[in-house]
Amino acid sequence: MGSKVKTLQYLVPCIHKFKVPDLLSLDISAYREEPLAHVNKIMQKFVDCIIVIRSSAADEDGQKKSSAGEYKTVLNVPSNSQEKITKAIDNVIFSYEKKRPLLLDDRVIIQVMVENTTMSGVIFTHDLNTGAPYYVINYDDQSGLTDTVTSGGGEYANRTLYVHRDSIDKLRSERFIKLLQAVQELERVMESQFLDIEFAFGQDLTPYLLQVRAITTQPNWNRAVSKQIDTSLRGVQAFVTERFKKISGVYGKSTLLGQMPDWNPVEMIGRAPRALATSIYQILITDHVWSSARSMMGYSTPTGQPLMVTLAGQPFIDTRLSFNSYLPQAVSPVIAEKLVNHWVNQLKSSPELHDKVEFEVAITTYSFDIDEKMERLVGDVLTDGEKVEFKEAHLEQTRELIKGNGSGSINSALDKINILNIKQNEVSNSGLSNNITPQQIKTTI
């Protein structure tokens, strides 16, 4: 790992999956002695194309310190313009001199600019802050520019993909497979797994290497993080594998886990809640209360099954259990099995509906448009006779909820709401404080 330009020059004959755009290294002292001669040399090498004038400062890419982004890069310089090439080179050199005197190894890179890019960005071969074993890809696949991520500007510079270092074979995207295969080759050639890489993709999905430097945040990492993450992921994998199997007493041969279906834990407690928030939410709702409430309303709910599970601290809803609980108790097992399997498959094929499962995936109650819903959400999964049975079961359940006096009826729910209002008024009129102050805690202790 040398300066930016020395590293790129070294890599040109050594790597095959990344392509390094044609480049020229400019010695600043020699340039200042004969600027016109060097500009003419540049124009002879790069004929009728667009070039980029980039920094390669002596203090830019060290093993322990990086000055990434401190020095100037000038894009879209026409190679046939002596004036614009000279101005761009002078701007880059001036960015060095603004910070400190010129150093012996300061250089300027002149390079063919990658145009019409389909994707560009930066990839870190480990998480920059923690050292976690992930390829972290910050990319822009919308603007067609090569500097939106490195400059930190623009609406397109906020896409990030995390890929575990041992899971590249699980990728399905051709462009990211090509990118990470090129990165792995680069790691082997550089004999380092701790790289900060700037890249771009051409129209034909050729990955271009724009620069590579060492990750300099390694001294701040906790070296135990990788082992902890891998142990946690193995536990998650074992749990999910078991959870996706057929469960006795539950309709549906498999399931999907989502963070926004049904009781929507992401909105209620967040994507990565604290343990206290998770445990309270489980106790108050998703362990037992959710199924008890739906059972009281005449729905079919599996007993002893928590609706929400946590994977490495993140909450997920078991959608198979949700779909079970949307079925009237009177529905036959054959119909229930068919519908749960169908709805799970529908959600799998249309994951964008994960926050609309009660309306766009499953049928949860009798309504005036139930025939249209049957056509759209059930289709030919059920026979004509089974459709009639399913509709009748929903109709009878809905009638009971509206007209009945059972514990799950609307009348019962309204009575309970009235009791809560009375209790709330009693507390409000009692003169007791709604908040406990630190002083009250101290006095109590």
C-alpha cells in the first residue's frame, strides 16, 4: 500500500476482475518547470475523451491516517482543452498548498473518466466503526455520476448494502456478485482484508477500480465483535430454520417473518428496541394477549404461540400465526390450511404488502365487498363449495360480534372502554400526580 497513484499502478497488471481506468502520474516539480510540455503529453496520451484530474498527495492514504476528501478532484475535463487541463491541475496542486507546503512525493493523477455509469460508490471490507465482518457498500445507482457518495452530496448517496463476508454465495444480484468477486481478488492481491475502495460500474457491468486505501479505524475496533456476531448469526439461523418448519396445531406449512405486519413492532417499539421495551411489548400484547383477544372474538388462534419473535435484538411478527388468527373458528381445517399457505405465498411474492396484510393479502372479516375480495385474495385456491363455507363462517362470526353480548362482541368492548374511562376520571380527580418526580422517589426511599 503506497500512495494513491503508486497503488493503482501496481495493481494494473495484478488484478483481472476490476479494471483500472488508464492513468498518468504527474510529477508536480517537473510540471512546474515545463507546464506546457506536460499538458501536451497528457493531450497526446488521452485523445478526444473526458478525463479526471485527481489528487495523489503524499499524506493522503496512510496505513494509520487518511486524508480522504481533503484534496481536490476535478471531473469532466475535456482532453483536447489545454486551458482546462492546466486549470484543473493547478486547482489540485493548490488544494495541497492550502493545507501545507508541497511534499516530495506529492503527485497528480490524470485518468480516463468512467462515463455513463450504472452504479458508483465506496465499499468497506469491514464495518468502518466496529470492524464487524461485513462488506459495507455505499452506492448510487440513479444519478449516473461517480462522486455522489464520496462527496456526501445529492439525493442518491444514501443507499447502503451490508453483505456478510462469508455470504457472498447467497447474493442474487449480478452486479453485486461481480463487485464482491472483484473485491475479494483485490484483497488477495493486496494481502489485506481491511480496504476502503472507490468503484464505478460501466454500462456493461464492468467494475472499475478508482482508488483503494487502507481502513484506518482499525485501532478503535473491538476484536471480539466478529466472533460475537458470527455466534449470534448461527443462533438466528438455527432458530429461523426451525421456525419455518411445519408446527403442530398451526395451519400452514411454513411462514414469513416481518417487522410491520399485524401488531407492527417497528412502529410501536422501533426496529432495534431496548430489551425493556421488547419485554413489555411481549408481556402486554404479543405473548398471549393478542391470541386471547382474537379467540374471544371468534377467531382461530393457535395456543401457546407468541406472535412476535426477536432475532439478534430485532422484533419480527410470525405472519403464519397472523393468518391463522384471521380465520373464523368455524372454518374447516382443510380450508384453513389452504388459505394460510396461499396468503404466506402471496406475501412472499409481494413483500411490499408487509404493512397491509389485513387488507391486501388476507380476508379478516365479512364485508359488503367480500365477493370482490374472494376473487382477488383467494382466487381458485378454494373450491366453490369451500368459498361458500368460508363466507358463511365469516358472516356468522361478524353477526355475533355486532349483535351478540359475548366477551368479544362490540357491546362488550364498549362496556370495557366505559370502565376504563371511569377509572381514568377517578385517577384524574384524585389529586394524585401523573408523574413521579426524583424528589418523590428519594422521599419514598
